[in-house]
Amino acid sequence: MVLDHADIQLPESIRQWVEASAGGRLRQARRVIGGQSREAWTIDVDTDHGPAELFLRREVGYGPMSGSIYTIGREARIYRAL
């Protein structure tokens, strides 16, 4: 399920990080509701090479995986290894 409400917004600091990392302008961010352990967003960025559709997972510090060995950094390393 994707929320498309004006009151659900990506924090400005994360928005700036997305734009810097993706090398473009964030066009739209939609919060995905589902898993309980982390926040998830679908992200659309306009870049010099055309549009990019991205997926962002964010540790917010209150989910059941917070403080465990199963960190976002660990997850990213596993995805890169695949």
C-alpha cells in the first residue's frame, strides 16, 4: 500500500540526501506502508539521464529491528554483494 497524502512527507534532510546521491531533483516520494521494522518510500528523481525510480528504506529507531545486528548498513552490504 502506498500513501499519497500531503501530510506524509519525506524529511528535508533525507530529501537533500536523495537528490545529492541520485544526482537529480526529487519529483515525488511516496511512503509505502507494510513492514513494521523500517520506513519505506518509493522515490522518483529527475536526472540528466532521464527519470529514475528508486526505493528507500530508512531506520527510524522504533521498529522491532532497531538496535539489533540487522542494520540498514548490513542489508545494503548484502544487496551490493548480490
